[in-house]
Amino acid sequence: MSEFQAPPPASQALAPGFSFESAGRTVTESDIVAFACLSGDYNRIHVDGEYAKTTAFGRRIAHGLLVLSILSGLTTQSSGYRALEPNIIALKELTCRFPKPTFIGDTIHVKVTVVEKSASAKPGRSEVTFRREAINQRGEVVVQADFKMLMREETAT
């Protein structure tokens, strides 16, 4: 779905197979330094260029949790998410993997796809699993995270 198209009604958007994409964002050295300061994670693969040259990656990489945070932010800024936001009750579960590294200068965008939907114990609610994939400019998935959300079926009026 293009960022400029009107999103479908929530009932259609919660169906398995529905997807949308976010805009892109470039990961900078400042992002990595700020995240290290905020989190206290000064692992040398992230902050020490000389050390990073000796690793399998050959250079510094972004913290996986930084990229997961950027994925979350890009998702919440997208029109697809904004259309669903009134229906979101809670995040119930998050599973995540990091199949490829993210380097300084990589530009990522997020593809969100509904992969599962099941009824909740309460009427008018569902548990919906959204697969969010951070994809770099080379088309590689660098983060894949499944967000299981408790959702209202329809927006209250």
C-alpha cells in the first residue's frame, strides 16, 4: 500500500495478508552514539571502529535493539499504522530476530504484514500478529519482529 492511499477499514486491515510499508530512514553514527549513551551498551562492535575492523563484519554495526526501536518508530509514523491505532488495546508479545547487520549509512524502511488473527476471550477483540520487517536499501531483512497485539475489531464511535 502506498503511503498516499487511503487505508482500508480496520476490519479489512486486520485480515491475514494485509500489509503496508513505512517511509525510510538512514541510520547514522549519531544514532549509534546516542543509543549507546541511553542504553549503556558500549559493546565494542558498535562504538570502536578499530576493534570492529577485526570482526567478521569488518566495520561497526548498529545495535540490534536500536534498529528494532527505529523499526517501531517508522511503523508508528506510517499511515497504515495510524489508521489502525484507534483499534490497538495492548502489545501482548514480541519475538524478534536479526538476520543481517545494519551498518552506519544504511537506509531502512519497514514492511508490516498481518500474519495471524485469532479471537480473544472478550467479544469484539482479536489477537493479531503483525510481522514487521526492517529492510535495508539492498533489499535485505535486517530485523524481523512479530508483534502480537490485542485489537478492537471496529473503532468505537
